Amino acid sequence: MSEQAVNNSGQKRGIRVTVLVILLVAGSLVGSFFYAFTKARVMTRDELRDQGAYLYENPRLIPAFSLQDERAQLLTPQALTGKWNLIFFGFTYCPDICPTTLAQLKLFYQELEPEVQLDTQVWLASVDPARDTPEQLRSYLEFFHPAFRGITGDFLEIHRFATALNIPFAKVPGGGDDYMVDHSANIALVNPQGHSLGFFKAPLDISKLKRSFLTIREHY
């Protein structure tokens, strides 16, 4: 092989190596840019508030409680550990706010990535436990999502639980069983350690709820 041919062969190899390096570097830069672009930016508490998420200055302990879930199983604070919990206080006889809010929570939950769904639990805590038996809750929640769970039990115990999560409610005076319950449509947020972090203020906006929830999960 002539010296010129050897030089040409070496030159071609050098070009291929150079092109390969350029492609690898470019791919790395594009990947980094895409990651930075798609990764949720850390929002301050004020920015989260603008998104409808109100965080307490410090996580709050939830006092002990003894309630029931939708399968009539004992429910204690331990049930709120290990996952992120979104707790809506409503009732199955509610004509408007409750079905609307649960439908929104269904859309929100369905938009989460599967791995996020696995450690996110949505609850309906009944503010009308006299009528909302475990069976009633289970049947009602089946209309929304099979992963949603219910909370019911003694009225005073439910009231203490709601007060601890800063979600007020009150039974509207009236005769018979045809009564209503005034309640907030805010969604309480409890972290995997079982601590109350704050709440999502109603009315809900699905995109804002998702954005703020994912940020809080990662950084708060």
C-alpha cells in the first residue's frame, strides 16, 4: 500500500472518530437540554400558592384517630403513611360539589405517570357518616375510580380528623334525613410520613394541581 493510501485511510478514520465524538457530544447536549426543559422547575411557596397549593410553614402531626375505610376495616393514621394522600371531605348525597370534585380528581389521577400513581392515594372522607356507610362509600367511589378509597366512622371522630387537616364542615339544621352538609371543596395533602403539609384550594384546575403536586413531591 502506498504512503498516500495509508495517509488517506488514516485521515478517513480520523474523520469518522471526529464525527462520532461530535454526534455523542451533540446527543448529550440535546439530552441534557430536553431533561432540563421537561423537568418541573422548583416553585417557591408563593408560586405554589398562585397555583392553588397552600403549604404550611412546617409539616403538622395528625392526632390519633380511629375510623373505617370503604371496606369497613379499621383506619388509623398508619393508613396515611407510605404514600402521598389527597383527601377530599364530601359526602355521597352531595348534589354538585362532590361529584364534580371527584370527577376532577379522577382526571388528575389518570394524567399521572404509572409510577406516581402507585404512591398516590385519593380519599373521600365523608362529612355525613350517618348515611355514608362503608358499603355506600364503596359503591359511590366505583363510579369514579377503582383506586379511590373512602373514610367514614363516628361523626365527632371525623370532625376532629377534618379539623386537624384544616378542612371545616358543618351539618345544616333541618328535619328528617333530607339534610345537607356545608363543607369545603379544598383537598388536604398528607405526605408519606403521615404529616399534613397543606391543601389545594378550590376550585381545582387540573393542570395547576398536577404541576404543583409533582413539584411538592420532589422538593417539599
